[in-house]
Amino acid sequence: MTSPKSSSPPSETAVAPLAAAAPAPDVALVHRVTPDGTVHVIRRRGDQLEAGALQPLREGAPIQGEVLSLRPRENFPLLCDVDVLYTPPAAAKPAATPITRGARRKGPAQVATDEYRDNWDSIWSNKKTDTLN
């Protein structure tokens, strides 16, 4: 048995192009739609499964989380490909260590002495004293 001959000279080596890494699938399975238009889904983003609720955008209402577009699949309309249109910036993470006495922080000093509380109660309490008699 003989090996097939290649058309290129033996000094040249054939290099197969590297296949581009396929993006991780981002799909959502619709399992419930409420009367107000909220769509409840189970979403697969890469290797993670997430449960979530999608609400239609309303003008003037704040955006909570990502803005997504769902494209239903032709063969199974409840399974949708997800397009992420907007991702909010990452929220600031809290400090890993608790704030200790003497640590700097923003804002005015916190006043919580007994004298402060007594004066607060005398000004803002609901008790009415009859001081005119």
C-alpha cells in the first residue's frame, strides 16, 4: 500500500489554519409569561445556568441589569438566542476588611452619643408639654 502523494514539495509543510474559538452559547428558555409582560426564563450563559425575569423597557423607568434581545429559534420558539445590547458597569465592591475605629471614610462624622439622642427626643418627640401655664 502506498501513501498518497501531495502536490506540494516535501520541504513545505501544510499548516492547517487554527479554528476560531466558538463563542460560548448564550440562550434562554422561556417558561412563563405573566399578564404584565414579564418573561421568566432559564438562561444558559457559557457553562452557567441562571433563572431570571425579563421586563419590557419603559420610557423614563430605570434600567435594572442588562438589556437583552431575544431571537426565537425557528424549530423551537421557546428557545431563544440572546443578544446583550447593554451591560451596566460593574458595581463597586465593598471593602474586604471592616471599617475600624479611626479609619477614614466619606461624609460627616457619625454622632451617636446619649446626649445627642436625649436632645433629639426632646425636639422631635410627639409628647406635647404644657409650658404656658
